[in-house]
Amino acid sequence: MNDKDEEGYDRIPDTRNAVAQYFELYSMSGDPDDFEKMVDFPYEHALLTARLNTASTKKMDHVIDRLKEKTKNDQDVRLVGGFGSILSELAHKVVNGQFLSLGLAIFVVGILLMILFRSVTAGLISAIPLAISITTLFGLMGIFRIELNVATAMLSSIMIGVGVDYTIHFLWRFREERQSGLDSKEAVIKTLTTTGRGIVFNALSVIFGFIALLTSSFMPVRFFGFLVVVSITSCLIGALILIPSLCIVLKPKFLEPREIRV
Amino acid sequence: MKKYKIIILAFGTLVLFLTAEPQENLTAKQIVDRSFKATKLAGSEILSTMTIIDDKGRERVRKIASVTKLYDNGETEKRLIRFLSPPDVKGTGLLTFDYEKRDDDMWLFMPALRKTRRIVSTEKAKNFMGSEFTYADMTPPILDDFSYELLGEEDVNETSCWRIEMIPVNEDVADENGFSKRVTFIAQQDFVIRRAVYYDLDGELHKELSVEEVKEVDPENHKYRPMHMIMVNKQEGRKSILIVDEIQFNPDVKDEFFTTRYLERY
């Protein structure tokens, strides 16, 4: 069984008795706990280990599902599991949790803006640049085949927190300018040349800060840096181009100067 | 009157001394030597049950039949062990030539494969059949391998015993036997071990042997055998029990039992 030249090398003996007798042979010169991690004490359940040479959760899932399928009606199989199973379960949880936390983040930010500007439209408008940058983010991840893992999954939530700042800054100043009597176009120009500069500097410092991560030799960190840079840029574009355009075209009510009724 | 008292006392002590059992004056080494000899049977046929219990209380029970016989003026003991149950190992046989002065010869026969394997064992500290008993526990060790000290007297299960400490003379002997110290309780009435406490190579408490029952198997030569032995591993929480169900003294056991040819005849 263990010698290369021997008949039956590298094979499990054919009969139950032969297996039991080999165990007995071993126990004549081995330690009692040698097999502790491989088989239980009454020799009823063994641990069979297989090595999956892939890190893809998709392939792992496939193997695990096939195994479970095959052993479904086998009374002797107690459990199919292991590190691969944990890993794939973790990935599923992260991805599913991702959608939930994203939705929740947008929802909460929207509510906050609605309260801030006392308007439902304010919430909806400010959600638009966020939605676009989220789309950009996941789109790019798809194109570059960047894995959605624990680190990259946190990104979108961070991005929502950072990205919404620019929109709030812009809207706040824009409303002030409108109230001080400027029309929409003039107010946009005024806001972009004042608060807009601040927003750009803010965004650039964040972007350059995260560019440093691109020099990392550890791939997940490099991906993280890349994605932060891309998503902050898209938030900036959203806040400085998309939002002003919407303000001019739609002329939302909450930004209009309040008429003092006499 | 005072003088008389002293004389009577001295005389009384002398009488007590003389009438006491003659082994009173034995040295620790002599006691151990006699204890080794007390269990050497010229030949025997035994049916026994080995129960191996793990730390979670799960059991493995093996019934075995064995024959033993002494050769070379008692220097070599040959043993043939045959498994009777469980069914999947039934017929498995172990033939041992236990030499006093060199490594044992061992062969294991596996009936399902019709194959005999030689087991190379230089270490007596190895566990026998996956139990807590080691090969060293099965046969008396070499007397001169240890230094002995009589620590005192103590009762074990109402049997008065000598408490003797055995320490291997060097590290090789310690490695071979698997302990750095053994405190043995030897009964004064029959020289059979009643209790033994083993300390591992780091000096920590390791195992404890208790002998619950002793039988005089060969009354003519005053030879005894323990009938019920329990070995508890204090570190791992495992336990093994060896019970002799039946034992027959027989110095005329057939020599052909102790051959690999007979081992394979099953």
C-alpha cells in the first residue's frame, strides 16, 4: 500500500477487513493520536481533503455544489465543507450585503438632503450624480475584471459619503446666489468660480492622496486606489457639470428665491 | 526495674525483627528484581479483553487470545497474540520474541491480505495496539537500566506496598522506556506491582497504572499475573483497561505456536 513496487500501491484496500487490519498494523507501532485529525475514534467517519487550485469563488461554488449534489442521498456523508466553502460563502455575503448597504446609503443621504433643503426634489437631484458614479465604478470594475471583495466592496459606501459633499456645497451656494437676485446662469457661473474652486481643490487633494496607492505592489491596494480616484473624479464631474446643467434646465423650486408675499 | 524494661523492650524488638517477613531487609533493587520475576510465567494460555477509551469516552474493544512461553532460561519470552474480535480484525496475529538483551522481533499477520509484516520496533515506549499501555509495560525492563530508591511504605487498596522510585540511568534508557521517573508500588505479600505513576521526559505527571486484581497462576513457583489493569493518561484524558478473562498456567505450550508459519495458519 505504501511501497512503490508493491501491489496495490497508493490504493485503498478492497475489503473492510483489510483496512481494519492495516489500522491495527499501524497501531502496533504508532501513537494513539496520530489519526486524530483524519478519522474519528471508532473508525466510522474519515476526513477526505481535496485541494482546489483556484481562487475563483465561481469555480469553488461549482465544485462544492456538485459534491453536495452527488452526496445528497448518501447517509454516510456527514458534511461537505472547508475553507473553500467558507470563502465562497463570505464572497456571497459581501456581494449581497453590498447591494443592501448601497441602497441604504443612497436612501439615507437622500433623506438628509430632503431635510436640509426641505424638498423632495433636492434628494432626487443629488442622488443622480451618485448613481452615475456608482455605475461608473462597477462598470469599470467589470471591464477591468476587478474582484468584488471586502476591500473593494467598502468603496461605494465611502464614495457616497465623500461624493455627496460636492453636490451639497454647490447647491447651497447656488441657492444663496439665486436668493441674492442672480438668475440661474449667472448664479451657476458665480458658484463655480467661488465654491467650485474649493470643491475642485478638495477633490484633487483627495485624488492625489489616493494616487499614492497606485504605486503599491499589493494588487488589492492598487485596485482600491484606482477605484477611489475614478469614483471621486466622477463625483466631481457630476457635481460641477451635471448638477449646474440640471439647475439651469429644470429650475427646481427649492433653489428658487422665495417670494415674499405681502 | 528500669533496666528490665529496657531489656524486655530490646528483646521484644529483636523477636519482632526476626519473626517479621524475611524481605524486610531487601534493598529497593532486590525488591524490583523479585517483582520482575514474580510475573514471569514458564508458559500460559490467556483470553483477555482490551478496552481503549478516548478523551470523549468513546470505546474500542478488542478481545484477544494469547499464548506465552519462556525460552533460554527465562531470558526470552515468546508470545503469540490472536485477535478474536471485532470481526473486521479477527484472525490478525502478532508474534513477539521478547529478548532480554536486544530489540524484540515482531511479526504481524493480516488475514485479509494473507500477509505477514515484520514490525521494526526499537522503542519500547511505543503504545501497544493503540492503547495507553506501552510495550515496556508488557514486559519487565532490564534491571540495571534504572537506579532505585525505596521511598517508604504505603497501602494500596488495603495491600501494604513498598513505594519505590525508578529512574533511568541515562537519557537513552529514558527515551527507550518513555519515562523520566516511575514511582512503583510493589505489594509486600506477593511482589506484584499494584500501582505505578509515570512521569514523562519533561518530568510532568503522565500516566497512572492501577492493578485491581492479582492471581497466583503458578502456585508451585509463586508466580502471579495481574487480572485487571487500568492505565490512565493524565495528560490526554485517555484510558485503557486490560482484563484477563481466563488464564491457564501451562509450561508445555507447543513450540510450533511461536513460528511465523503458525502465525499464518488461520
